[in-house]
Amino acid sequence: MITPGLILHSEDSSPFSAPVRLAIYAKDLPIEIAPPPGGLRSTRYSAINPLGTIPCLMLDDGTPLPESGAIMEYLEDRFPMRPLRPASPEERARVRLMQRIAELQIMTPLVEIWQQTDPAFHNEQTVNMWLTRLVRGLSSMQIYLMEGTYAVGEQFSLADCALLPTLYMLPKVSGAFNKPDLLEAYPLLSTYCKRASAHAAAARVMAEMAPFWGEDSPDSAVESPAQIPGLATPLSPQS
């Protein structure tokens, strides 16, 4: 049964939407998931969500709640069953930290690097800058990974929701710059990814992402390197 009034606007190709879908599946929430009405960059969708981005959760009263981190926190607060936040303050802080590293230090560089696969945007200095930041992000994440099946031990958490889709994208993006085995340079992360990806919700999301971000997916599967699904407008060319 679908929860009345709650609709997540998402696209399978959007790396920004994947963590939210993963949280919904992991918590087994009966929330409707639908593409943006009229398309991501349509005036119809902009009228619903002024940011024009996905994911966006439409609340019961019609209020749009964009941004994956805010949506996942809301879902945890509203639906505390099958929690994705640990019990202790220390572990909760670690989860939030790992979410931020995944988003800002891994996902952001991946998005910026993917943009550089478009000849109209390519700048070697920019590529090297974002590759350096990506490497720092991956190195940092290894430090905070805990022993166990998942990112913070034996409980699947919001950290896994943020990290697993990002690591799934990594070979596709790094491979475009002759670094297809970059993840293997971080054995703790690589082992974690293989182990945690067996979670049913994670496997479901990766199957959804596969036609667009799987290693064997065609480069044309993503609409345009300069328009990562989920952004309201294309990123600006580098000078």
C-alpha cells in the first residue's frame, strides 16, 4: 500500500536520487516513486519544485522537500521503524560525517570529472584538480569505515545509502580517464563495496543504475556528460 500523499520524484539515472531510493527500499516504505512531472527541466516541474532538482519528496500537504540528505533525515524522523541511524551519538555522528564525505568529497568530484568527458567542457587542469580531491575523499572514507558488514558495523545505515551508489559509479567515471581500477587501490573500500552491495535494497538500486552507470553501459546512456541527471541546469564550461 502506497503511503498517501508522499511522492518521491526521482530518475533511475540520477546519482543524487539513488541514496534516497536506497533508504526507502531499506526501510520498506510504501512511498510512490515517479519521474518529475513534465520532465526534469520543464516549467511544470519548476512550478512544483523551484530548485528544479531531483530527488524531491512531495509531502502530504504538497510541500516540496528537495536535497537527498534532508529527505533521508525526514524519513528517519517520520518512520523510525527499521532505523538507518545507529543508537549512540558517536555512531550517529560518524554516519553523518561519512554521508558528507560521500557527497562532497566523492560524489561531487565524480560529477565534475564526468562533465570533463564532454570535449566542449574538457580541461586537463580541471580533471587533475578533481581527481586529486576524489583520491583524498576515497582515502578519508577508508579511515572512517568500521569493521563489519556495513559502513558503521553490522547495521545498514544512511552512510551506506550515501556511499554505495557513489562507489558503484566510480569505475564508469574513472574508467573514462584510463583509471578503471581506481577503487581497487583502496582495498578496504573495495571489499566493503562487494560485501555491502549484497544487501537487497542496495542490489535493487544498483540494478536500476546499471543501464546508465554500470561499467558496461554505453557512454550515451547518460543524457549528456554536461547534464548529470538531477541537476537543474548544465554545469558551466571550464575556461
